[in-house]
Amino acid sequence: MESLEKEGAMNTTGRKVWRVAGLLVFLSALWMSTAAPTLLAGNNTLVFPQSVTGGDFTTTITIINTNFSQAVNGVLSFFNSDGTPKTVTINGLGSNNAFNVAVPAGGTAVLTTASGGTLSVGMAKFVSDFPAGGVIQFQNSSGQVGVLDSPSLHYASIPLNTANGNDTGIAIANAGGVPVNLMLVYADGNGSIIESVRPPELNPLPVNGQDAKFVSQFGFTHTANQSSGSIRIQTGDVADTGSFNALALLLKGPALASTATVVGVTGENSLEQFAGSYTGHWNNTTFSTSGDAFASMAGVASTQVAFFQLTLTGPVFGGSNPPPTTLAGTFSSGAVNLSGNSDLFGPVTLTIAPDGTMTFTANSVPGPLVATFTINGMAHPDKITGNYTITFKAGGNPANGTLVLNHTNQ
């Protein structure tokens, strides 16, 4: 299996066989995840990003109703990798692409596919009127494995290991209602972004579609022989309203092992992640003065318009509690470019690069004392930090300080 992948000699049948073998680890990955993902809208949907039918495989999906006072009613649907409905045969229920499932209070419903026929892969999901839990099991002559359903996410990280004969694979599905564009980012063990790719097969990933590959097959060129780092999965554009479901695997020769899909604020920054309010403080280390700091960011994703407001309290520039500074501009492809004019700073620009590098520049401060004010730092959705420098109209040594703002919702 591995040699077929490595040598690029896989035909259509070989690719399907790889997907089936990879399935045993793709789906086992969630057992190892220590993070508790935050679910998006649609908590009554269970998603299984990779499913397999045909050949000598039998697939069993068990829906568990943990509510002992309320029955759960829903529909279990199957899809091909391109998102089209997939017809499967369930023992006792016949052949269809969707099956009504009723689970009594505190009970379980077990659905098993029939063996035989053409080997094929895809995804499955269960949509119900009340929340439920789900486990999917796969069994063939070589053994069996089971895994929980996968939550819908906007960003996640996969540990990378391609050294000493290991390889890392990722399965990604789109169980949402709109196509989604995805970007994959390779960051090394120090957190530096080495390479970003936007695979054509993931841009867009159709509704109910899925794709599964080794890391190098997604287009990375610098991920070989790496024993640390991560592959970050991120919705690719500020206008994206979709989400994804992901599982990961680790392969070494014929041996398969699971690895984690870790939820976090990673990959390219998006307006959705930055939006909200921030609270913190500023500290002038030269004059030993300080005060509170507040900020907010909002915008319209469809037009890539963004707004930022900064409010400082305390002895700012020798005064106290100046009015807020409001900036407007664009948030596009992870980059922020804003500008404005305030009573405190005069003309201001704020830029944030996709990697979070931030620059706040005010080169013509209107007050009697301060000439310029600049902040250089890092801006990420969970925290904004920076070191600032103040120069004076009378000359002399500049003053320095720090600014820290924490997102109130992260």
C-alpha cells in the first residue's frame, strides 16, 4: 500500500484500497484527541468523514441516545466523495442512500452494511431532532476498528510526522450546507509558517464531499523527513461561511496508528475569528504610567470590509481618558489594512499580515508633546500584543511601553 503511494503508481482501484486501509486510522484518530472541540451550529448532526462499503468490509453505525426521557428520530445519509448521494445496502432495511432511524429514550440503533459488491468510500451523517452520540465500526478479514463522530470546525491542527519511515495522512469532509474553500499550512516545531497550499480538490470542497490523502499529496514540498510541526487546516477566505470535519492518521510500513485532530485558532486569520471585543492594559515602562485598554473588531465578510476601535484610559500623552480611535478598511486573505483619523493620534494606519505581524503607525500626532506613536507586535484572534514607541516634538530620548489585549470570547 505504502509503496503504491510513494511511487505515484496508484491507479483508481489502488487509490480506493488505500482509502479503505487509511480509513482504519482516519476514524480511529478521534479516540486519541484530548481536546474538547467547540461545536458549530448543528449540534444534532453526527458526521463520519470517511466511510467504506463493499468488498469484504462491513460497516456498522451505532446511534446512541443518552437522553433517558426523549426519543431521537433522524435520517442517516451516505455520500460519495464528490458529494453526490451514495446508495448502500443495510441489513434488514434494503438499499438506499438515506434511512430513517428511530432511537428510543436511552436506547441504541445499530445499522450494518452488507458485504460484497464494489469497494467504495465517502462520508456519512446522521441528522436528528434531538442530540445523540455516534460510533462507526469497520470490520474485514484483517480486523475491526471503531471511532466516534467528528465535529464541524473552522480551524484545526494535525501533528506532523514524516521521519523514520512514518507518514501522516488527513481525511477532510464538508458536512455543511455550502461549499467551503480550505487552506493547509505547514508550521515547524517553532511555530514558523514554512509553506501554505490551497489544493484544487479542496477549493472548493463540495457540500457532503470529502478527500483523503497523505500530506505530500496535497501539494506540500517541504514536509518530508519531519518529526515535529503541524499541518493546520483553515477555512481559506474571509467570505467563507462553511466548515469542515477532519481526521488524521500515522502510517509506518504496514502498521497503522492514530494521531489527533486538535482544535485551535490556527492557520490564516479570518474576520470571523477576530470579530468581537478585547480587554487589557497599556504600560509605559519609561514613565511608569499605565491604564486600561479596550478594542473591538467587526466587519462584513461578504464585502471584506472591517472596522477596528481602540479605547485607552488613564494618563495618555499627558492627558486622561481620550476619545476612542476608529479605523476602517479591508480584511482580505488573512491580511488587515485599516486607516483613520483620531483626535488622539491624528492620521493612523493599522496593518496585520496573515502571520499576525502587526504595525500601528501614527506619524503626525496633533498634541503639543508627542510627535509620533508606533506599535509593533503580533495580532492573533485570541490576543493582541505589542511594544510601542513614542517620540517627542521637543526631541530627546523616546518613551517605550507595552500593550496587551485579550479576546473576551477566546
